[in-house]
Amino acid sequence: MRSYTLIAPAKINLYLEILGDRPDGYHELAMVMQNISLADRIDLRSLSVDKIQLHCQHPQVPKDATNLAYRAAELMVQQFPNAFSQYGGVEITIDKQIPIAAGLAGGSTNAAAVLVGIDLLWNLGLTQIELQELGAKLGSDVPFCLAGGTAIATGRGEQISPLPDLDNLYVVLGKHRKLAISTAWAYSTYRQQFGSTYVSDSTTLSSRAARVHSGPLVNAIAHQDGVKIGQLLHNDLEKVVLPAYPQVLELREAFQTSGALGTMMSGSGPTVFALAASNQQAQQIQERVKATISHPDLEIWIAKFCPTAIQVTER
């Protein structure tokens, strides 16, 4: 039986701007995304029967078609029925290290790993663009998880433009274990409260999205300027999440007074992160936040920016 092991890293948003509504019901976005070293491990193995099996040690991770990794395998079966007939099914085992429902693209990066792994198992020889087109059918974050590194994401998040790699910064992430925030709620609430500010014409939407490419954050990334990057972090969704979730606000304020280069909520939350110039500084931030918030439900991780997407580690 053929098998592959893949490392699927989490991502954070360094910038998230909501520009307006799209005809497909999604929001038009302009984001800067970054992979970090916090990662899941995905083992894929060929099966002699025509079925998909999914296993995960985390009790809250679904093992059926509600799991994005399972849906990624289903998509490959639908798109490549001849390969499925020739090579058989696939067994997927997820070693879950990325916290779930955390705004860190854990489900999306697992799906990306399954696409890459099945491409290898079935000898499909798909290009990066072809994989990203498949990924866009599954979710807005999947194309970035396939591209990886540091990138601008526009459209609903599926249009990826690579940026110079950032691997000189550390990140401290905090999340209350039992706290989850619905992404759909966050975006719909933002629409209710700030929809009057949305751009409606396509020309203005395009120019606003393009402005991020030449904006100060991208310039700071190009110069590897961690201090400036920390100052320029931005997330529109904080406007609705922080007032509604006091625990997220408290965590953000604790990070803000911990000596970090900058702090922000990632995606729709509830994870909050702080940037650090070194592992030593990251450890100091972690200790200070733990001393400030002694809640037993709070989990804190240290990770590093990484320039790579899905990595194949074993065959």
C-alpha cells in the first residue's frame, strides 16, 4: 500500500479588510496571510476498497463529510473517477495540533494536504494552479494553504499573490479552549453594522484591492521590518467580535501590554496573536499573559513564521 505523510501548517491574517459584497453572497476581501509553524500531520494511505476513511485523535473533529479533509477526498473522487477506479480509496489520519474553530485555517490546511496527497497517491501530476482551483471549490482559505508562505489574498480569499517570505518573526497565540466564534456570524454582523460603507462598483473594488499590493504593510514585509509589521496589523472583524466577546478583548489587551511588536485577532477569532522578534521575547510574552489571565481554559502556543505550505515528509 502506498502512503504519504504531509505537514499542514496553520495560518494567521496580518491584514483583513472587508471591501464589499460579491454577487455570490461572499464578501470581497483584501488580506495578507502568513503560514506559521503550528501544524497538523496528515497521513494518507491507499485502500484496496473504493471508500474514504478518516481518523483523528481529537474528539471534536468530525470523521464524515462535514470534515473539509473528507470533502477534499470526495472532490478528488468526483473529478478523477478513472484514477479512483485504478488506485482505490484512501485512508486519512489527522494528527490534530492546530486548535479547532480558532480562525487559524485548521480545516482548510487539512483539506489542502489531502488534495496534495491524493495527487501524489494517484500520480495525477496536477500543477499548483490546478490544485488551487480545486481548493477554491472547498473553501476560501484552501488556495492560500496550498500556496503558503506570505501572500496577499483578494476576491473572497481565493486569488493569491505571493509576497517575499517572512521567516524572521515569532508569534504567540492564545485561545480559550471552549470558546468558538461563527465565521458566518462575524461576517453577517459586520454587514449589518457597516454595510453602508461597502464599495459597490467593480472598478472601485478592484482599485481598493490593488491598493493593498502597494500599501505600507507590503512595503514593511519587503523590508523584513518586524516592528513596522506589528504596527500595521489590521482586522476589520475586530470591530464586531471584540465588543461581543469580552474574553477575546481581554486577551487582546493582555497581549497588547506584554511588550509585543503588535497584536491582533486572527480571522474571525477567537484566537489572538502577538508578534515577537525572537523566541526569547515570545516566551516572555507568553509568561506575562499567563500571569495576567489565569483562566484554566486559556491555551497559549509559540510558533514561528514559516515560508512553506504543505510539506511531504515521508513516502
